[in-house]
Amino acid sequence: MKPGIQLKQTQQLALTPQLQQAIRLLQLSQAELQAELRELAETNPLLELDEPGGEDGADGADIPAPDQQEITVETGTSAAEEGAPEPATEDHDEYWGEGSSGIPEWSQANRSFDDDEAPEHQDAAPVGLREHLTWQANLTPFGERERAIAAALIDAVDDDGYLRDGLEPVIAALGSLSPRPDTEEIEKVRRRVQRFDPTGVASLDLGECLAVQLEQLDPATEGRELARRIVAGELELLARRDFAKLARRLHVGEEDVVAAATLIRALNPRPGAGFDPAPTEYVAPDAYAVKIDGRWRVTLSPECQPRLAINRHYCDLIARARRNDAAYLRGQLQEARWLMKSLKARADTLFRVAQAIVRTQSAFLDFGPEAMKPLVMREVAEELGMHESTISRVTTRKYLHTPRGTFEFKHFFSSGVATDDGGSASATAIQAMIRKLVDEEDPRKPLSDQTLTEELNKRGIRVARRTVAKYRELLRIPSSGERHRAS
């Protein structure tokens, strides 16, 4: 084959320093933004962050606020017209039976130290789960793309170490990666992260978490193979301690089932729970939704529009400074202008997303959680002409104050399915309905998950019993048997 020259055209997004800065500012919380701006103001003499009541020493180039607009919505929508369930994930009906919270409180798992055996250096700063996983990821020979995927996976795990929301948030967070990773590529990295310490972290469900831990055991461990078969599909029977039925179904002796169950109970069902949770973060609303004359009005918090300005004194020095000094000051001036432009774009994006949320979820604001509509980030991204990853960043640790309370933007997003009457209901609405049914039940005859399912079906919401069980557990509502004993 003769050597030759070929021309090939490709499109690639170049992340300029300005774009990187805009992305970083967009994902910061309000408190983090203020800290970032104070630090930048200390290192850039051309930049001034005016404190409330401070003297005016700048050129007045404050960041303009986006137009505060009214959103006209229909106020006669009933909660019933908003309604329908999120499809159940393909998991067990109930991991540990109706009488559990989804993951058992095992006495041997996550045992805390007694005072006399506690490790030394207790005054050291606690290491959180994500920091611990990130440290391991940095030591792992990942490629550039793999490292980005691992970071997104680690960021998505909850305090117990699970990916409760599946891979959708991870895929959305990787939207700027080109080419966009598919599920297979993410799964390859996730399987490696699952074998970090603590083993089983980044699992999608309990069975998978326990399976990874069993895989890491010595193959000669008594009961290992049978335990793997149990966690793969028989956790419900294990939770009920129905060893006889397990033995019949798996064609083994009951004593073998007991040995396997003992091994399973020695595993850690909450691999992330042994780490100190993140410190309490006090939040302030980024936006406000207020109803005036029958219309919902959205405004941004003043803290989202910091009084950032150019220092006139240093700006005037540029024309008189020596060449090197002038070049330095011009560079600092350009950085200050880039920052102000990025902050304005951040405020505009926050405002537009808050508008879209209020416009879609006006029934929730009027009638409460039972009227919450299904909403996914893709819909908002398409409506606003933005990338889905941008919506993911702007809805994380950003808060909307409403007459019903202050909620993270992400609270207003959930999937749903169609109802019998052609409408739809979100997972949030279904959970609210379950809560209401339980609150109104006869304490002497608590409603079982099957009865709750039938009640929802009567309202036109076709939801599976396993979905009802999952939502009940998310609401921390005890099983019907436990509620009956407590009555």
C-alpha cells in the first residue's frame, strides 16, 4: 500500500479559558460563588466586589440583572389532572420484604468504634465518601475520558454509596465530553469504581452491591456461590427468612441456605454509610416565586447578582504605566471583564431555568405535591435552547423559594407515565398521594402495599406494587405490619 495524504474535517468543541470559567461558575452554589468572587477580587487589582453599604470606588459597571418577568398560568388546574406514576425500575419487588426499609440494619455492618478503641488523630478533618473515592480514582490508571466518567459517577453516589437515580444524571453531567459516552462505556468505568474501597459503592441496587462484595471473597469461602445465587434473585425470600422455600427453589439443603444467609449478613449493605456525611450547608434561595394578582412572578435573589465592578484608579494607570506593567494591567482588566460577562450569563441562565420550572410546576405551587407534573431536564433544555448538561449544572444546589417552602431546583424534576384519562403524574405526586392515603388510614387496619396500589389504580394511576413499595420506603413510611404494631 502506497503512503498518501488524506484531508478530514471534524467538529470539536474547544473549551476556552472563558468557557471553562463560565461552566465552573454555573455549577457553584451561592455560598461557593461568594467565596470564589472574594478570592478573585483579592488577586485581581482591577476587580472590586462591592459589599453592601460600601463606598463607591469603582466605575459602576455592576452586573445587570435579567429582566424580572411575570409568568401567566392557569390557576384552575386540579391536582387530579396533573397526575401518573414513574415507571418502576427493574429491581426486586421489595429488597427485604414489606417489613423493611429496603436495606436491613445489620448489627455487624458499619460497627462504630468504642471510646477505648477509637483511632488516634480524632481532631483531623473527617474524610467524606466522595473524597475517599476521588483519591482512589486519582491513583487508578484511567485515561482522560475514563477519569471524567469516574468523577461523574463519584459525584452522583448518595451517602449510602448507591446510584439511586440510575445513570441518567451521570450521562447528563458528561454532556460536554466529546464524543458523548454511551452506557457501555460508562458501565466499564462503573464496574471498576465498584471495586474501590468500600467495595460495592456506585451500585444501582442492593443485590448488585452485595454481589460485588461476594465476588471479592475467596472462592473457597463456604456458602459463597449459593450466596451469589440468592442475591441475584432471591433477596425477598431471604428477607422473610423463608429458608425452607429458598432451599426448595434453589434445590439445595436448608443448612446450606442458612450458611449462605450467614455469609450475606456479614456483608455491608450500605458501603458509604461508614464515612462522615458532608458538613451541613446552610442555603439561601437563588430565586423567588411569588403570586401577585393571579400571576406567578419570578425574581432572582440579589446575592445572585453581585456588585462586581472595575477599579477606576487602576484602570486609569494603564495609559501611564510602563510597558510591562501596562500589559499586566490590561490582562487583569480583560479577566475582570470576562468574569463579569460569565456572571451575567450565569444569572440569565438561573433566571430562565427558574421561569421554566415555575411555568411547568404552577399546579404544584397552587395545589401542593399531588399536582406535581412529570418533568425531565431534556424538556427544559429543549425549551430554552440549552444543553442538557447545562440544565444539570444549574439545577444542582440552586434553590427556589416558594409559598410552599424552599426547594432545590432538582426537586421539581421527576419522570412519569400516562394515566387512564390521558394525563400524567410524576413520582413526586404519587408519593404525595401515598402519604395522604396512609395519613387517612384506619390505624387499626393499615393499608398494605397491595391495597395502596389498588387505591391508586382506582384514581386512574396504573402503578406496580413494587413501585408503591419503593416510594413508601423513600418516604420512610413503615410497612403495614409495623404500623399496625405501633398503633
